[in-house]
Amino acid sequence: MTDIARGTVYGTLLNFRGELEALGPRMNEAPYQAPPTAPVLYVKPANAWSENGARIVVPAGVDEVEIGASVAMVMKSATEVAGYVLVNDLSLPQPNFYRPPVKYNCLDGFLAIGDRVRARNEAGDPAVFELKVRVNGELKQTVRFSNLVRPADKLLADVGAFMTLGPGDMLMLGCDTPRPRARAGDTIEITMPALGTLSNTLVAEAA
Amino acid sequence: MKHARVMLGGRIHNAVEKDGQLLLEDKRLVGEDAVTWLPPLPPTGRPRTILALGLNYADHAKELAFGKAPEEPLVFLKGERSLNGHRQFTKRPDDATFMHYECELAVVIGRTAKKVQRDDAYDFVGGYTVANDYAIRDYLENWYRPNLRVKNRDGATPLGPWLVDARDIPDPMALALRTTVNGQVTQQGNTKDMIFDVPFLIEYFSRFMTLHPGDLILTGTPDGVADCRKGDVVVTEIEGLGALVNTIQ
């Protein structure tokens, strides 16, 4: 598993029921017009990758960032999952889902990826995954993956219907709402017993 | 120089253009149709970032009924499996009613670019090529639009034929673009009509994300996109860069 080079990392929007509930009737209003029928994905490019323990730079002028705590499937092939890994999909807060939020989402270091990838036989059934998010030691969010709109296998199948994933590619299961916030100086820890801890400290951009 | 990356005899070869043919690294001179063309990009250690612009030509924005042009680049990303080589095939889904080509100038980054000023932007370009950023409009939805179901389909973004060295293209902002379908001209334009030009885009992106060698910027398409059907031969051509051939299947 660790021999497979990391491929493209994809994130998934609106895969938690809470995200749909938070939007409510707005999903049917302009500019959205209707809820999505296909999975809504985005790319987190390689410049965004941070490792466990890395310091992540918050650009000057940015007050807070949003923590996108999730689990990603690491692919062994187009359809087989090699294992699961913790991720912190950071973003600058912005409320709009119409256009891809590239300048809020694709900043250097804004995707922390855990160093423990575990297959299903060790990690367990993703349907019962539960992770916790702490900022400076204080619990800020508990994410229960039983709340997914598309469970892992269904997400994979529906994504596979229009694009083929390859070895090393990663597909995040999604981020629940509301996303906790953090600022420069904070240490964020995302934990799940089988997948360990993903810890990163935010630092202010050097002047 | 014009560089290509091709497969012949089960192996990948780097090649350069010579007298309308391909001069392989092993010194063989072969014809265009003797090889399988790959996207003309040297492999990168990490997945390359592929940025693509929407609505970057004023006429095309009108064509898609978006009214006025955007004030900020409309950009999306795609993965590498969307790329395809010259003289290849792109699948049109059976249920599609509107699948159109998009002839685009593609910029290949040559040096790591972070917080680059527009006056220095060309120093960071490695070369240029042609892209055809096909879109299947039936699948468009209004969440992170255009979505990956439209823009990240396997092999639906042909690229090539050549990677042309940046120094061979003194003014990328004055290149004629043209698309033909089965030999009929269906799209014409010029890169001078881009809303956000290449130096602007490099400055804009490198301000918030570091661009690495091998990263791509597909700079949008002008007016004149049209539906293409199975069997259509679509040629997207840019002055000085070559003609990228693709067949819809």
C-alpha cells in the first residue's frame, strides 16, 4: 500500500445529510435551481498536500480557516480500496457552492493527509467510522459517517460511472457541517482509533 | 523545437518534429501515423495540476448566455486521466444530446512559480500546446460548476500534438485558433480576445497556489462551439502549435 505513489486527491461536497439540511430550501433557488443528481467532486492539487505534523501556513490577511475533517479512500485499482486515511481538507470560509472554490480551497498545504492507511479488515466498516476534531485540545466536532448521503461503496460506484480512478488516487467521503474554524497558532488534531491522529499546527505567513 | 511523446513497439519514445515527421531519440525518423501519440508532457513526480478556464473569451460567454464577462477567472481543475493524445478517440455517451469541442491554448509551466508578477510571467512558461476541452452539456449541474462529470471524463481532453518550446512562440497572445469538424470550419478565434491573458493568469494563480513544472493552464475557448456526433473527426488547431486530431466514438 505504501508502495503505490499518491495519485490525484478528490473531495466530495454535499455527502453529509447535515450539509443538505443546512442548505434547506436554498438548494432549489438560484443559482442552484435543484439539488445535484451526480456526486459533486473537486480536486485538491498536489501543492496542497501536507503531511502529518506539518505546519500549515495561513496567508496574510486571512483570519480563520475551516477544518474539513474526513476520511479518504485510497485506491488500489479502479474499484478496489487499498485502505482508508484521515484527511484535513482546509479551506478559506466562503458560502457559495455555484463555482469551484479554487482560490479558497487549493492553497499550498491546505490538505493534510494522515500517515496511517488501513485496509477494511483493520479499519472496520466505513459506515460506522467516527472521528473527532480537536483544536488546541478542545473537542470541536464529532463526525459520524453513518450520516453519509452516499456511503463509501455507493460513492465509489457513482463516481466510477463517469470517471475511472487509478492506483494511488484518493476519494474523500465528505465533510460534515458546520466545519470548525481555526486560526494561525492553533493546533488541529483529527483522531479515529483505527486511523490514528492527524495533527497540524497553523502558522501565520511570514511578513 | 516541437516535442512529442509517443509509443512505438511497446515502448515510450521522446521525439522532436523534423520535416513533418517524428525524429525519435533512437534516431529513427517515422511518420505521424506510425506511432501512438501520448499527451506531449514529460512525466512529473506528483500528479500535475490541470487548471482550466471557463468563459475566458467574451464572445463565448455571450454564446452560453451568461451575459457579461466574469470579473475574476472562472477556473476548475481536472485530473490527468482526462488527458488523451493526438489522433485518438473520445467517447460520446449514448444519452448525450450536446457534446461540444473546445479549442484552447494550453500553457505548460516550466519553472516553480510562486507569487509571480505578470511582467515576469513568461519566464515561468515551459511551452505551449493545443487542448480540446470537450464538454457534455447534458451533465451540467449548478454545484461547483462545471462539475467533474462534465469535465473530468476519461480521455475527453485531448492534448497535443506537440509541446512547443516557449521561446518559439514570441507572442502567445496573438495566435489564431480554428476548429474543423469533418473538414468544415466551425470555430475561429484569436488568443488576443482572451479576457484574462496568460501573464494575468500566471500572476493570479501563483498568488494563492504554487505552480510546478508540468502544471497546465487551459486558457478557455472562443465563440463557435458545436455539437459533435459519433464518427466526427474534430481538428483543433492553433497557429504555430499544430493541429490536434480527435475522433468521436
